[in-house]
Amino acid sequence: EAAVTQSPRSKVAVTGGKVTLSCHQTNNHDYMYWYRQDTGHGLRLIHYSYVADSTEKGDIPDGYKASRPSQENFSLILELASLSQTAVYFCASSGTFSAETLYFGSGTRLTVL
Amino acid sequence: GDQVEQSPSALSLHEGTGSALRCNFTTTMRAVQWFRKNSRGSLINLFYLASGTKENGRLKSAFDSKERYSTLHIRDAQLEDSGTYFCAAEAYNQGKLIFGQGTKLSIKP
């Protein structure tokens, strides 16, 4: 079974602070994604990457940066956290972009106060 | 394993007409999402349903967990609706979305 691990599992941050969410996959997948999920809503894509050292904007990239230093690692960075960024964040990987099962991490619950 | 079967694989419509896409599931799913792949390759979230129906403009989606299917209806199709549409089902306690194979929709003048 494919493995995607996220850290931390949960985090409380202050408004205006910097937050970094980390994701590591051992699937040897080229594609990695960051999604956010808000209560009652589906996943929305923030950023994705198909190769190390390159990232692409998703549906809702504003307020977020991403970093893919290696094939295995993909980070999501909130330079100035805001209240509206309180959500659960999921990292995922896949061998190809879409039309295939995405393997998700267990999620990071971020609360911005 | 759990599977999502999406149909049709390709669909061509004339402007102003409509049709429906369908996803069948081999097992009970907790929720379904519909996406459209945009020109940049990212997936635009159209609908998220845990049950019932939702409507947004010319698009309407339905999800029946018990009957194991979901549909996406498009009416009064416009040229900008062209693209590839995916459904993705959320399996219980599996932490992943299972995508359908996609429907390539072409809208012709």
C-alpha cells in the first residue's frame, strides 16, 4: 500500500505567523498535491508538483506557497497565516495526474487564532 | 478493489444542448466529487456531494450512495464547457479519492 505521511497531525498558529506543513511519500510517485478541506466541502487543490524543484498553482493558491525539494517531499507554506486558512490540509501523491487513485496522507488540522 | 466506472469516455455536444455523465461505484461510497480539468491541467472542483443533489448554474449533480452512482448533468452547453470531467469517490475509511476514468467533453458551435 502506498504511503503518504504528513506532519504535524495538528497545529495551532497565530494570525500573521508562518506555518509549514510537510509531506513525505515513499511511493516513488511523480505527482504530489496539497488540498484543503473545509467542513461540508470537498477537497480543493492548492498547489501541486510533477517533478522535484517545480510547483504549479492549483485552484486556490493565494496565500500559500509550495516547495518540492525532492521527489519524496512536498511542503506547503503559509507565510502570513490568516483566520480563513483554518482547515484540514491533505497531501496526496499519484503516479500520473488525475484519472488514477490519489493516495492521501492522514491530514493536518490547522487552526489559526 | 474499489472502483469507479465513468461513462461515457467521450462526448460531443452542440452548443445549447445538454447531456449527462455518470459514475457507477462497485461499493458504497461516502461522498463524491466532480472535477473539470482545466487548460493548466489542474482539477477544478465542481461539486461535492455526500447525498442528494446540487445545482450550480447550468450544472447539476446527484449522488445516490445506496444505488451506487452519481451523475453530472450539463444543460445549455457552451464552448467553454469543453474539457475533461472526472468524478472521484470517497471510500469509507480509506483516506483516498478514487477517480473515474474521465469524460472528454467537446462542445461544437
